[in-house]
Amino acid sequence: MPSMICVAGEAGAGKTTLVRGVLSAYPQSLEYLTTYTTRPPRGNPLEELGYIFVTKEEYEQLRRQSTKWDHGEYYGNWYGADVAEANKTLERGRSLIVTTMPDPQAIHEMAMLYGVDPITIYIKTAREVRLQRLLGRSALSEATRLTEDDNLKMFVEHADQTFEPVNSLAEDVCNFNRLIGEYIK
């Protein structure tokens, strides 16, 4: 039975890297939830997983045209998805995966909108590792989010599962693929 998997973690936790790996491992069973955002790309927009970058005006137009729109604002940027399109994926028997901030209220609202009971996986990455990754992005404004994001760590109490990377890319992707495979087989 298809499900929605919410991969939650703070900025720099490695969510996107892990999800890229699992999408490659399970291309017939899993699809990324496409999200429209008003935030600027962090580099090459074609390399950003699942995001379609739009202006605020384009975002509002998409939101008005949708019969059911999932949206939220994080750090001054809007993020949204067309629920009807996502539900078509679920109806085709494919599970959805999405990366998100560890916000229990936002995930609860997603569950209500999509009519699913999502599986939540919290990516628990050391603060120092996250800081290095954010500084590596040359994203000083993102690095300053560390203090704000630290307040979100209580999410671990709400997650169905916790995944703690060992910071070896190949090993982390392999272990994460194994974990996700348990949910979508």
C-alpha cells in the first residue's frame, strides 16, 4: 500500500542527499513530492531535488488555480504542492517522499490534507556537521538558522523513526535505502 514518507531534519542534516539515493534505489515504487517555492535556488536549480522555483506572483497564481493546495512559509519563503497531483501518484500505487522541517504541526496538517497517515523519519545529524555543510554552501544566512533549528529537535519525540548518519556518504545512503525499503515493500 502506498504511503507518504516525511523525511524531517534541520538545515544541513543531509535530507536531500539521502532522498536522492533512495529515489535511485526504488524508482518504480517511490516518487518525490514536487514542491513550488519562492526561495532562490542554492546553486544550479536543475540539481535541486523536487523544487520548482517561482516568483511570489507565480506562486499565488498556482495556489489560486489549485483545488487543494498544501503550503507553508519557512524563513520568509513560501513552499507549496498541489494535493490533487500528489494523490494521483498515491492512486497509481507509488509512495511519496518529501523532505521537511521537523515541525509536528506542519506534518499533521499534511496528513489531514493528503488523507494519509505519514511515516516520519527524523534525520539526526550533529550540529557541527550541519554547520560545516551550511558553510560549504556559502549560505551564511542558512548557517545562522542553526540556533533557530536547534529549537526543533524536540521533533524526535514525534517521529516514527530516527536515522542517525555516520557521515560516510555511501554507508549512509545504503542504510537509509534499507530503512525506506522496509516501508515501501
